[in-house]
Amino acid sequence: MTYTERPPVNADLRTAPTPVARPVEYHDTVRWGPILAGIVVSIVSQLMLSALGAVVGGFAAGEAAASTIGTGIGIWAVISLLISLFLGGWVMAASCGPMNNKTAMLNATIMWATTLVISGWLLASGVSGTFGIAAANAGEAVAQVAQPGGISLPSQEEVNAAIPNVSPAEAANYAATASTAGLSFLIGTLLGLVAALIGSTVGSKKPRVTVR
């Protein structure tokens, strides 16, 4: 009976470490620095484009009808909103590192929502600044009412007399106007979201695939 001698096992193979996949470092998907940059660009672009529309509307005030100028200003407001949010989304994605389209659109959505919040706050601040004196006078009146012997509150008859009589047709007209304004705001904000998403996908830098 013959035995075949097996070749010796290489010691280096026995002691060689098993290759382990390198762990991926964790990092946040949301990049607030580029998002803030996109917000600033969006607001500044909106202000500049609105100023441009006001200048053009002022020059055309003597040659066009008031309804035509109002329609043009409304259309330009929507166009300027789309342009500004597109630029904001593009700047946000271009200032980030490489990312896929899903991450870029996530950051663009946060930028869009934060821009709406800041714009609403700026609008509210402007209105409160305009009526600052009236608010101060109202505060003084409330303080006087709270004091003993202060200003007496109006009666129910005086309140009813101060409220204007609104017919059912006028109330329906007011409701229709409010509904149209709400629908226009909803459509405009959704179109702004689409513009921000498109800008983010255009400006995003795709991750490079390294072949070894």
C-alpha cells in the first residue's frame, strides 16, 4: 500500500488575517451649512427680482391698465419665486460634497421649508413694524381698562353698531376670494418645492466610483 505525501501547508496562509470590510463612518445626511447658504441666496434673489418687477411695473404704470399691471405683478411674483428657489437649491447642492439625488432632494426640501418659515416671519415683522404705533396705543388702552376706574368697555349694542352689515352675497364673495388666495398660495409653494428639487439635482456632485 502506497501513501502519497501531501505538500506542507504554508504557514503564512495559516497565520494570514482574514480580510474585514472597512466600517463606513457615520455622518449626518442633513448639511445645515449648505442649507443656510441656499436660504440666503433664495431670499436675496427673491428681493432683487421683486425689486426688478417693481421697477418695470412703475415704468409701465402710465401706459397699461391697472388690472394688466396687477396680473403682470402676480405672474412675475410666481416666476421670481421659482427662480430664487431654483438658485437656492443649486447653491445648496453645489456647496455640499458628493451626494446622490435622494440626499440632495432631502436637503432641498428642508431648505424650502425653512425659507417659507423665514419669509413668513419677515412678512409678519414688516406688518408689525408698520402698525407698531397702533399696537402701542392698543397696549396703553388695555392697561387703562385693567386699572380701576379706567376706560369702560363698550356695550354689546355699540359693538354690533360698529360691525358693518355684510350681505350674504358679499360674504360669499369674500369666501371665494379667500379660497382663491389659499389655492394660489398652495400651488405657488408646491411649484417652489419642485423648483428647489430641480435645482438641487442639477447642482449636486455625484459620488465617484473608484475601480481598483
